Amino acid sequence: MPYLRVYEEAERAIQEYKWIESEKAGRDLGVDAERDWVESYWCIFCRSRLVQHLRGEAFFEEFGAECFGVFSERFGELKELLNAVLERIQHGAENLDLLRWGCQERMPHNQLLRVLTAADINGHRLLPPLR
């Protein structure tokens, strides 16, 4: 499996976004379009790559080997909870959001904490690309 880089993928996404938005506007939007992408899409883009990494679907160097595939084989007995949590993480949910959700849905607190600890959202934050 090739090693990927979040920032390289982000750069490609930024350039594609800039091209599409510039075409729509009929002029080169330049750095303004790049900044717009970072403000609008960076968090979700980064979270999506983190979830891929945690599931073992793609290895991203920025997240490291220690958590790669942490959810690919372990946590089998928590598959339903795991999928629900990872979906929410991918869409930008934070730990507090997930804990509130877990309480509202009457999720087993210890199981939810086990999944959140393994995901380590806060430990995997990446700064957005500088523009």
C-alpha cells in the first residue's frame, strides 16, 4: 500500500477547486479561491483522510503508523457503534459532540470512550495548508 500525504492530496483538491471556480467566474480567482477551499473544506477533507487511515483503507504519513488500521480488525464486537462514530467524525464531529450523542442515544459509555480514545481526534489535528 503506498504512503500518501494529506497535504499533497489537499493541494490537488485546492487546485481543482480553484480551476472550477475560476471557470465559473470567467477569470482566475487565484489565492482567494484557495483560501475559500481551506476555510470551507479543510476540516472535512482532513477528517475523511483520518477515518480512511484509522480503518486501514489508506496510509497517510501525517497520521503515523501507530494508529493505521486501528479499526480494521479490532473492535469487531463494536462494529455498529464504530461505524456510527466514524461517520460522525468524518463529518466534523468533535469528542464532546460524540459524547452528547452517545448520551442521547443511550450508548454504552465505556464502549464509546474506548472508540474515541482509539480514534484520538485531538491528537490527529493537522494545521490547514498556508495560503
